[in-house]
Amino acid sequence: MFATIDAAEAAFYSAIERHDVNAMCDIWSNSDRAAYIEPNGNAAVGIEAIIETMAHAFASAPFVQFELTHLTQSEPGNSAAIRLVRENVTFVADNRKTALMGTNVFRRDATGWKILLHQATRLAT
């Protein structure tokens, strides 16, 4: 589905901004080893748990916008890549800001690049 890592990553953050659970189904690797670790430390493992967690979060979470800064990334191989990303987050309703450090692991399957793992941690202020 995504020909490049950049396209998969852009789709991931865009889906969060839009609260688009259906898009998440196409973005995540359909793997029992896929994992989503929230800033609060809660973890969802496996595609079904990830989609359920995101649907629940989108139902009550405020809308946000991301500004990303890529700090480092592995050399993309033929089937996997890792990126460390500073996620500057703005809450749309009141313009509050926060910053997270995110780790994104991508895996390429027969349809293209997908997210295998996303982990985010709030940065100390």
C-alpha cells in the first residue's frame, strides 16, 4: 500500500490527526507482533488490540496536529527500518502544546511499508 517509509509514516500521523480508525487498518502491519505503546505506558499488541485501542482513544481524545523532527533512523533495509522522531503536538481546540519522543518501526510486506511498532513518551518540560 505504501511504496515508501515516508508515505507510511505520513499516513500514520495524518490518521491520528483525523481520528481515522479505518485508515489505521491499512497503515499497521497485520502481525501478532505489531505493538502500540501509548505515552501513558499502556501497550496494545497485535493488530486487533491496536485498532481497538485507537478506536477507544479517538472516541474521547482531542484533535491534535503534529510537527515532526526526525532525529535518527536506521539505514532502510529491504524489509525493515527504525526511526526516532520528536513529535511536537498542538491541541487544536486550545492551542496547548506538548512534545513526545516517538519510535517508529516499519516493516515491508507484499503490499508495501507498514507500521510494526509505535512507541511514544512525553518529554520532560
